[in-house]
Amino acid sequence: MGTAVRRAIAFVILMSIPTLADAEMSLTDMQKADALAKIIGHAEQCGYGIDDVKLEDYYSKSGLNNPEVFSHITNLIELNSLNASPTKSECTMARLTAKKIGILTQ
């Protein structure tokens, strides 16, 4: 499947995701959720690991542990999987952010 087709599919999926869940999230929670989705979604392709215990702690303490945010994160991870592989720069930013929030494996 070509890149253009993948992007078209991702766009259609994105447009069909209900915005009700997004309406329940604050802008800050949405930004945290977006970043977390990218960190988790890029981990395997970028060659870094996520510590599940530390992720659970971060997820809970940051207030992201509710159904609306969970739905948003899982939708974004699915959409990211349809896109082209992350660039080296995206991998660097995701890895460094994972390290900063304390969820990167040692």
C-alpha cells in the first residue's frame, strides 16, 4: 500500500473519530495524550523501550487514566501505525520525551 493511500485512509479514520471524547479533555490533557501516543507508537520502530511500571505511574499521576483519554490515545496509536515510519528526528524527540517523563527503560 502506497504512502498516499495510507495517508488518505488515516485522514478518513481521523475524520470519523467522534470528537465527543476530545470535548471532555482539557487542552493540556489532550497534548499529554498526543505526546504519549507518539512515544508509545514509535517505541518499537525507534528502538527504545517503555517501562510498563513507570508508564502506569505516569499515566495515573498525570491524570490521563480515564476512558476519554484512553480512547484518544489508542485512536492516535492506531492512526500513527498507518503512517510512514517515524523519521530519525521524530525518534529522537519521542525517546528524549519518554526519558524526561520517566517512562523510558534503562
